[in-house]
Amino acid sequence: MSKIYRPALLIVALMAACGEPTPEAKLAELKKKEADLKQQIATLEKTVKKVDTTEQKKKAVVVTPVDDTLFEHYIDVQGSIDARENVNVSSKVPGIITAIHVKEGQSVSKGQALAQVDDQILRANMAELHTQLDLATTMFQKQQNLWNQKIGSEVQYLNAKNQKESLERRIATLQDQMGQARIISPINGTVDAVIIKLGDNAAPGSAAFRVVNGSNLRVVANVAEGYASKVKTGDQVILDFPDINKQTRTRIGFASKTIDPVSRTIKVEIPLQNDPELRPNMIARLKIVDYVAPKAVVIPVNIIQYSLGKPYVILAENKGGKLIAKRREIEMGRTYNDKAEIKGGLQAGEQIVTIGYQGLNDNDLIQL
């Protein structure tokens, strides 16, 4: 044996004698610990993976409690504001406009003169008749005095009387004609438009002014023939004026019983309260109430799903401490826009899935 290995063997012998583990023993021990750690890691990984898989199976949703509420169904119609007293005023006689007494926006009263048509010839005739009447009146008074004294004939007296009364009637007629030469407002209201100008030739039937009574407004609309049996006087209606962002609830004042043969519609009118914001010809949207359910279960239309033509929704139920999805078939009533009336299958207080309901099946785990 070589002299070089003798000290090494001596050292190993001494370590073994002192109880120190050999390197081989240490390596074996470490490999055993490594195997134990790998087994523990694998066990923990399976446990963690199982928990993660369970959590991943839960779908996040949003639920809303079902509640009883008022449900109304409407017939949507578009109409406009109309003034009951919206008058185009014209001259009663032809002639040249010699004076205009009002301007646009001015308030006028019934019988007030708006303009004057040339009546110069009528005035000249009136002056001539008054002169003749003065003479006829004098002649009549003289004949009457003579007749009272039994002087003269009765024929002379009657002729004088007839002449006087005839002139009075002619003057009265001429006064009416002169009155027609004035363009008169037939209503109380506001001058909405002055159509004529000085020097224009006025003609009967040709509008010279437009006068509107803004305190007596109404909404008028035409309802399709198919809804004629559902719309009647006294029905509730919601009026929406989009131009002024205003809404009001009232009742139908008049619903026609006759269907227009041309438009195949019926006319409805809704009287309006005095409101300075409302103007004739303003657009009005009508929502005529044709069905009311005071205590109804109402849900959004978009969450209703169908299977084999039958509607259903997804509910959230607590089962064994876990929140699960539950399919529930429902009986639908009427729908309006994005709301649906549910007549069967749901009760107040139940939790309905409103977001995340797509693809959910019975007993699927869910989380809020």
C-alpha cells in the first residue's frame, strides 16, 4: 500500500471510531429528505389546484330583488299643441289698406279694430245722406205740424214721413258698410302675425292678421284605427313636450267616435292648463294608458331567456351555504319598452340574476 493513502484511511477510521456519519450516509439522508419534500409539495399542489378549480367554477353575477310595483302599458302617439281660438282675420269688403292699428305681439280684445280699409266713398255718401236727412226731417216736422192743425192733405204728411224714414234706413245700412271697412278682431288674444301692409289690396277670405288666444290650448293627435276600441274620453294620458323637457299627466278630453275614411284614424283632444312655456304647434308625445296593474312583478325584458319557446329567468338561491343558479320558467304578461309584466313564476323577495346570466345552468355555483 502506498504511503500516501495511509493517512486518509487513518482519518476515516478515526471518524468512524468517533461516531461521525460518512459522506455516503449524509447523501443518502439528504436524498430521503428531498423525496419527502417532493411528496409534500405534490400533495399541497393538488390541494391548492383543487381549491383553485372550485373557485374558478364560480361565476360572478349581479342579482336584484324581485319587487311588486305599478305596471302601465301605453299607446304611443305623436301630436301637437293647437289653440282652440287661432283665427285668421280677413277684411269683409275689398279695398286698399289705409291704416294698421296693431303690431305683432300686441294683446287685443274682441271687437277691437286691427286695420282700416279705404272708405272715403262711403264717408262721402254718408255726408250726403245726412244732408238729405236734415232736409227731410225739417220737411216732415212742418208737415206734421200742419197735419196736427188739420191743414194740408194726409198724403203730403205720409210722403214727408216716408222720405225721412227711408233716409234713416239708408244711413243705418251705410254705417254697417262703413263698419265692415274696419278689420275687427273676433276674439280676445294676441296678434301673432300681421300679414298685410299699408297700401295692400284687402280681399274677403284673404288673411290679413292671425290672432291667437294662448290661454285656451289643447293637444290634438290622431290614433290609428287599430287602437280605436282602446281609447276613450277620460282615459289617462302622459304628455311629454321634448322641446321644453316637460311632462304632465292628465286625461283625454275628447275621443272621436268616427274613423276618418282617409287617414283611418280617430281624433283625440287633451285640454291644457295655462302655461306660458307652451306654444301652438309645439310637438307633444302622448302615452295613452290602456292597461294598469297596480301590484305587478316587473323585470327587465333583456334578462328573459327562452328554451323551446318557453321563457325563463335565472334566480340566485342559497343552498347549503353555497350560492347557486336556479332556472325558473315564468308566465309573461304585457311588455312595454324594456319592462315586462310577470304573471306567474316569480314572487316578491326572490333574487334574480340581472348581469352574468348568460350560459348559467341549474346548480351552477355563482358569486356576487
